[in-house]
Amino acid sequence: MKPLVKLHSRTVVLPFENIDTDRIVPARFLTTTERSGLGRALFHDWRYREDGSENPDFALNRPEAKGAEILVAGRNFGCGSSREHAPWALADYGIRAVLSSEIADIFRSNALKNGVLAVVVSEAEHRWLLDHPGIELAVDVAAGTIELPDGGHIRFELDAFARQCLLDGVDQLGFLLRHAEAIAAFEQAREAA
């Protein structure tokens, strides 16, 4: 995973409520355990027409959305099943952060474990973000802030362990492996005692 320390990007807005994990990545694309390549399946049934061509009306397909790394989603984003493929698809597509007034707990946990910052903001902040698609935001993971175009800030809470993993660009296993020598030394000391 790439470290996520600071992120400066335009937003792309999907204002729909209750976007479930099957909408994020349809079940028919869950035939892989590879994280790469799933970006093509992201919001597949919205992004593509029946003939396979891009739907020009879908937010991610609009020219102004190209390169946007921050998704502002409607309330209750990531509900439904616990499929880890959903944050994999977001990350593979290039989405580094998801902002909403409500994010399903399991999705949020999976996203954070896979390098996608999932931030819950207040209803008022969420409404403002939804009403201003394509704005430039600056996210500071260490400080727990999102800087708005007018210089104002949104503060967000993040578990200290999840924050450190994002900053370091590691998942939980990667974090443990970084401490393999200390763990081995502890085990040896415990055996000797």
C-alpha cells in the first residue's frame, strides 16, 4: 500500500443513499483474490451501458471527475455484505478517501485496512460537500483535518492504529512484520523465563 499522509484532490460526488457493496463491486466480479484490476468493476452497473460503453451521465465518467481521489458519497455508504473487494476496487480505481455522514462499520474497517481513508463527517458538513461537487480538498491524515477551499477545516476522528497504518502504508500484517525481531526477542525471553 502507498502511505497516505496528505491528499490534495478534487472531489467526485455520488449523492445516493445506501450504496451497498454489491453496487460498489457487483458479486459477479468476486472471482479473484487479487486486488489489482478491480477498478474496472467499480460501480460497474452505473459506469457502463449494456453494450459495454461508458455511461457519460455517471459521475465518475465525466471529464471533471478524472483523477479525483476523494469520493463524497451519500449516507450509509458501504452497507450490505462485508466483501473486502469493495475497498480493493476503490483503491485500484484511484479513490484514496471516502467522505459521508454515515459509513457502514465493516466497510469502514475494511477500507482503512486497505489504504482507503473512510471519514464520517457531520450532517451539515456532508450536505455542504454534496452541494459542492468538484471542489479541491486537502486531507491531512496525521492532523485529522480536511481543509476546505475557503480555508475552513473539518476535523475527523480516526483510530490511532488505523491512522499509523495509513501513514506508514502498511496493513495489519505489515505492521506486525515490521516488529518481527521484537516479537521474536519477546518470545525468546519468555521461554527463557
